Amino acid sequence: MPRPPPPHTALAAKSGKGSFSGPPEWPRNGAVLKGTVHVFEDKPQGSREWLLVSEYKQAGAGAFVAVPEGTWMQFEQSGVLLHAA
């Protein structure tokens, strides 16, 4: 089973105008993420549930955008980050 990245690993994302590295400005409040939920009993980085993200849509955007393979989002980090749709 795939694993979430180690703490403080910068995400790399590609835009239509080239690429940039570091945490992209996603997901903002109200964004919708699509992917596969994974549950880890050992709670990596303090979160038992993680989403292996395949694409996302910012609040108010019209279309979903693909993310690089291996992009993870934890469900909790000092509070709930992801909510079921």
C-alpha cells in the first residue's frame, strides 16, 4: 500500500505555464478533492486517514485539475481538514 510523504515534504505541482515546487495554493477552504481514502493504524504525521489525491477543484472554479502522482492530503492536522461531500 502506498504511504503518505514524510513530514514537511514539499509538494511539487505543475501548472499549464510551466512548473513550480513547494506547497501549491491548494486546497483552499471550500475546495473539492477527488481521490482514494487510505487508513493507517500507525497515524503517520498524526492522522489516521489520508486521501491520495487525483484531482481537485478550487471553490468557485469550473473544472477539476489533475495533481502530480503521489499527492497526499491528511484528514486531520490539529483539527479536521477534510470533510465528506
